[in-house]
Amino acid sequence: MEQTYQYAWIIPFVPLPVPILIGVGLLLFPTATKNLRRMWAFLNILLLNIVMIFSTNLSIEQINSNSIYQYVWSWTLNNDFSFEFGYLIDPLTSIMSMLITTVGIMVLIYSDNYMAHDQGYLRFLSYMSFFSTSMLGLVTSSNLIQIYIFWELVGVCSYLLIGFWFTRPLAANACQKAFVTNRVGDFGLLLGIIGFYWITGSFEFRDLFEIFNNLIYNNQVNSPFVTLCAALLFAGAVAKSAQFPLHVWLPDAMEGPTPISALIHAATMVAAGIFLVARLLPLFIVIPHIMNIISLIGIITVLLGATLALAQKDIKRGLAYSTMSQLGYMMLALGMGSYRSALFHLITHAYSKALLFLGSGSVIHSMETVVGYSPDKSQNMVLMGGLTKYVPITKTSFLVGTLSLCGIPPLACFWSKDEILNDSWLYSPIFAIIAWTTAGLTAFYMFRIYLLTFEGHLNVYFQNYSGKKNMALYSISIWGKGCSKIIKKNFRLLKIQNPNSSFFSKNTYRSHENLKKINRGQPFINIIHFEHKKAYLYPYESDNTMLFPLLVLVLFTLFVGSLGIPFNQEGRDLDILSKWLAPSINLLHQKSKDLTDWYEFLKDAISSVSISYLGILLASFLYKPIFSSFKNFDLINLFIKIGPRRNRWDKILNVLYNWSYNRAYIDVLYTTSLSGSIRGLSQLTHFFDRRVIDGITNGVGVVSFFVGEGIKYVGGGRISSYLFLYFSCLSIFLLFFLGIIPVEFIR
């Protein structure tokens, strides 16, 4: 076991050869390197598998031995300063390593087909490998400085991956927004690191925790200053994990490729903030004010993320706000001191959300190949619907992920979210009510996404609360029911009677065989090429290389929750996760939970499951009416009479819809207050520079010019006149100097 730990330092560096070799190959042998790109993908997956096997071995040994291993070596030595590099292997490190590697492997396999048509395929692989190295280096770091170095590398990788399609203005703006927003939190993190070094004189976690706890116990620290430094450390986690108010970068980050959204913005990078707070929890837990701040930020983020997801039309942005809300649950748990619950939800959410993002990518991949669908349309759920019979495997896997995130037993997120809700009732009833209500909102917006994408084919006439009337509340499929196909005999063109479907080129001709395929309802290959892909009439199921990761993640979503189910050991019920986290829990001076009373557990679960089913039922009423036989079914008319009361209800819903769809106007506020104020300050500085600084310089020149012009007329060229003027001035000066002419006479 000791020998295994000694070689743990190689974990971050195993994926590093791939970007180095690709870079050297593109520099020296560009053509050969591009032709062998599948080989680079295989090598990348192979190396990440090696890291996964090594991390799994470490995790098993930790579960069996309950040990923590740290190794450091000196980097810089001075009389009063010693800086060391090293690695720390504890339960938190092994959990994060498992998440990074397992989800990373699935994303790489998935990306081999998803990014196959992209010219930047090798660049994508390089960025992914470098990101894996940075993230693994972050979770194995043994001190704050080392964490900060890899923290910044993760930020750089995020910038590169979000802006992967940098020629698109939206992607370029999104990566800049993410980079700038994270710099705000990173600056606070750096100040917090410096502050705690000034307090304790150490960057190493063990020494830092021990020294700081002794100082707190002996009351030898300035409490306001310590709270400020801890808040600055927490600011880094707020930005990286998209917590309020630095969450604005996360939905825009969806402009990157969908595999990036699955890896970085669902399972790993946004989890770095949760990792940092969990790593520093022994530091925070002795500062009550900072724990209250963490829980408050967490509960605000929980509610805000859920409400902003209610009206989103972009499938990936809806999932992004869902990620924001679920990260808020984890932050809430850490603020309450529920270390185990937070990490449990981190694990279950990572696999469930990766499944959802990859499922959305499969839908987008299928939609982009439909004739006439551009990238901006292929993510719009309102233009989807009725996909069930075309992408059944994707639909089933997406449904499993949706049910898991809704907290439906026995799927993964049920066990972890229910545990957080139970802990919140013990911490604060107000926080518990908000978290419980948000669980219902989560079920509502997740099933809204599912129904809009896969089931929304019925033409139910309903008010769309976006200021526009006479629109369908949910999508009307262009290939679902009610869509008649007319084939023009002269040109054999296919048209669909739908106002949104002006898609087909007049130069597109169908052969007799293709028309047979149309009549059989089968997809066919068109001669039009869209973004180097073959164009289809109908969406089609993704290839096996994209479906395999979905099926594997379905298995994780089904069974990873078993980590928190208690088993009997020596007459005591203790789950695997608690046994795994025992060393870290002991470091926090907490006791492992004994989940022996299944009756209490099931009784507590009834409320959370009930609110989830209520959200699912409401979403089904609105987006797939149970009374579908009524063509003009209107749910609100069942409860509200037509008249002034209905008008008031419409106004309220319009306000709520616009508030959600426009992101609570927080981006507008930032644009007005921050961008506007900076622009105004720059204009004021420009005015001061042009009018004051340049005015003084130009004024001196103008005055000198006029003085010179005036003096030149005084000079007449005669020496006698110059002597007369000179002696006259000299005489007046002498008379004043000798006092013959009093000064008052002149006045």
C-alpha cells in the first residue's frame, strides 16, 4: 500500500503527453498528425483509463485502511520561508479523481463521433488532455499555492474550451465573460491565501489547520480579519462553482461544444469550487460567520438557479441553470457542516448531469442534420418535440437522468438530495422550506425540458407568457402529428405544412428510391451537405460511439446511489461512503451517521418525493395535457374565470416569465452598473485628458505664441530706442528701491 501511494504523484502527469505530442506533431509533421487523429483519441482514452485504474486502486485501499497519505519535497528554501510541492491522497482526492477520470473517458469516447466533422478535432483533444492534467493536479495538491497554480490552469482551459468555436461572436464573448468573472473570484482567492499565510505562516493544509485551530482556541486572532480572509477564499469557490452573484458566466458557457458542457460545466470544473470549500472546511468550520455566509449563498443559488431554468428555451442553458441550482444544494450542505451529504450529492449529480448533457448533445447532433436546421435552432426546445420514435435510446437515457435529478427513488440523486433536505430541517426551517420547494421546481423544469424535447407534438393552443399571444405553450413538431406531406410532382419536392418549416432547397430532388423511403417513414440521405454532415429529412439516432457513453452513465445513475445505502458490519449499519470518508470526517471532529432507522428515513423521504411528483404532474398538465382529447384545453380556465381576475393572472405570469427568461435581469444590472460605470469613467478620463492635460499644454503654446507676436511689434530695430527703454525701466526701479517714489503713489 505504501508503494502505491508513493507513485500517486504521476496521476496529474499521465494525460500530459497527448497535448505535447500533438503540438510537436502539428509543428513538424502537420499532415501526418492530422491523418492520425483517431490514434491520438485512442491514446488519450488509454492514458485516462490508466489514471482511472490507479485512482480506483487508491480508493479501494482507502476504504479498507481509512488512511491519509501526504508527501512533500522542498521547492524554495530561505531563512524564514520554505515553500514545498507535494501531493495529498485522502478520500476527497480519490473521489474527485474517480469523477474526473470516469466522466472524462465517457466524454472522450462520445466526442470521437460528435466532433468528427470539426476541423479543430486535434485542438479539442489537446485542450481536453490539458484540462484533465490541470484538474487532477488541482485535486491532488497539498498546499494553497499549488492549488492556486492549478486553479488558474483550469481557468485557462475553461477559457479555451468555451471559446473553442472562437469565430462565432457568441462563443468569443462567452469565453471572455467566463474568464473575467472568474478573475474576480480568483483575485479574492489570492488575497485570502496571502492573509492566512500572514496569520499562520504556512501554506500546507495540515499545518494550516493545526496552527489556525490553536490560534482560535487560544483566542489569539483578530476575528473580523480572519472572517474577511475566509470570505476571500470562499469568493474563489463562488466564481468557479457559479454561485450567486458570480453565476452569470455559466449559461453563456454553453456556447462551447456539448462534450465540454458535460465534462467541465457539469461534473468537474464547476465542482472545483465545491472541492475547495470541502478541502478548507476544517478551516471554515471554526468560523461561524463564514459558515452562515456559505449556507446563505448556497440557498440563494438553489432557488435562483431553479427559477431561472423555468422559462429557458435553449436546452443546454436550461441544464446549465439546473447545474447552478444543484451546486447550490452542495454549497448549502457544506455551510450546514454536512460534509458527507455534500460529497454524496457531488457524486450522484456528476453522473446524472453528465448523462443529461450528453443526451442533449445527442439530440442536438441529430437535429443539426435535419435539412434547414442551423446550430441556433438545433438547441431550441420550442422547435423540437416528437423525437421519441426517432431517438428512442437517447430519449430513454435522458428520461433516466431527468428522473434522477428530480429525486425519484431509487435513482442516484434521490439518496443524496433527500439527505440534504433532511439536514436542512435540522439547520434552519426557512432554508428547509426553500430547499424543499426548489425540489418541486426542479422536477417541473426538468420534465418541461424532457416533454418539450421528446413528447411535445400536440397542438394545444395556449397563452405563451412572453408578451406574445396566440402561440403554443410547448413545441409543435414539424415531423409529428398533424404535419401533412405534399410532394410536388414536377420537382418531387418535400414540403411540410408548418409556418416554421421553410427549410427545403428548390434544387433538392428526390429519387424514386428516396420517395419510397419517405412513404415508409424512414430517414433518407439528402444530397445537401450541412456543416460537412449529410442532411436528413428526419432526426436519427446517434452512432454507437455516442450511445455507449450514455448507456454506461445510465448504469452509474441507476446504481451509484447505493454508495449511501447502509449495510450491516459488526452489528452496525454503516454505508460505504461513510466508511470511505471516515478519515476526513474525523478531521472535522464529526461522527459518522448511522442510518439504522429505515422508518424515519422513509418518512422523511415522503415529503421530498411528493413535491417532486407534484412538479412532474404540473409539467405534464402544461406540456403534455392528460386531457389531450380536448383540442382547446386550457388549464387555467379550470381555476380562473374569464374577466379581470384572468387579466391580473396573465400580468403576473407575464412578469414571472420575463423575469425567468431574462435571467432575473442580473446581466442587465451588471451591464448597466459595471460596464456602464466603467465606460462612463473612461469617457470622463478621456475628457480630462483631452481638455485639461492637453489643454494646459496647448494653452502654454498659445500664450507663448501671442506673447511673441506682441513683442515683435515692440522691437523697431533702433538701438537708441532700446537704450531709452532700458534706462527708463532701470530708473523707475532705482527710484522705488531708494524709496523716493512711495509705492502708495503708484497704487
